[in-house]
Amino acid sequence: MHDARDPSAPCAYTSRYRGAIINEPRVNERIRVPKVRLVGPAGEQVGVVRVEDALRLAQEANLDLVEVAPNSEPPVAKLMDYGKYKYEAAMKARDARRNQVNTQLKEIRLRLKIDTHDYETKKGHAERFLNGGDKVKVMIQFRGREQSRPEMGVKLLQRMADDLAELGTVESHPRQDGRNMVMVIAPIKKKSEAKSDQRRRREAEREARRAQKSE
């Protein structure tokens, strides 16, 4: 499938290269058309040339002739180092898979008459989840007559939302769900960004430990 974002990206059938699915276009002698619209290695337009001449130019430049738009009239071909292109495409696909992380919904439970210590502990859990790029479902479990005081539950959840405002925004406002009241807070930071930050912090910590040992 042709990459609409890059008109010079090779386009044809797909294959696997070192575990990554990438485009596999026609290359060099496999291009069997009389003429091609030739694009130079830096993206410059050479013009319509016979395929024999394009192959000769590729050989002289120690490059490959790669068909990048087979459905054009005439087809478009580009001079490039195809081995290098396939390697870079495979690395990009691998990095994309590595960075493709799913946001999870973490849950913390509060009591309506929660004490200060427990509240701070639960808030710390929520901060850790949001810093990690995950959503937080905050749930209050009403007991007995507490169900007649839903406004108290809303007040407690709003307090939590205010305390976490620098890390997350309220995605689902407080709502009654049977004997419970639920609110969902979404992280401001994306999961991939959070993972990258965590990796950078770990690397910085390792560097600091190595520096201390060397001293």
C-alpha cells in the first residue's frame, strides 16, 4: 500500500523483513516497463527516461532503481540505496511497536469517612498511575445510611480531582452506580510519553550511580 505521507516511498506488495512488515516494490531488472518518470536520490525530478537509461544511471551511482508509484503513467522510479531503505523501515516499524502501549484503567477505592492518612495514601496511588500514563477510576463505597448523602461523595471526589489537577483531568464526572459513586480521571501525559520519561529517569539515575562509584 502506498504511503500517502511520502510520495517517494516504495509501493507494491508487502513482505516481512527481520520481523517487520514493509513494502516490497519492484527493484532494478524487475521493473519491466519501457519508460519511467525518474526521481534522483535527493528527490530531484530527472524526467521521463527509458528504463534502460535509468538502470544505467543507478549502476553508475552504485544505487538501486526502485519503483515507487507503479500505477502512475509512466510509473515513477527513484534512485536509492534499497538495502538501507529496508533496514531503516524495519527499525521504524520496530520502534513503533515498542512505543505502542495501551492506557489501562486503574482503580482506587475510598470510604466516605476516610481519614487523612488513608486519603493521602490513595492520592499517592492515583498520582503514580497518572504519572505512568494510565487512567484512574476513583470509587466511593457507600455504607448504610451514607447512601442518603450523595453530595458528600461528590465533595470527596471533587477534592481528589482538585488535588490531581496537575496530572489529570476529569473524563467522567461523579455519578451514582448502585451503592457506589464513580469518577474517572484521565492523564494529561500520554502513555508513550510517560514511558519515555521513566526510561530517561532510570538512565539518569544509573549515570548518577556510576558517577558516584567513579569518585
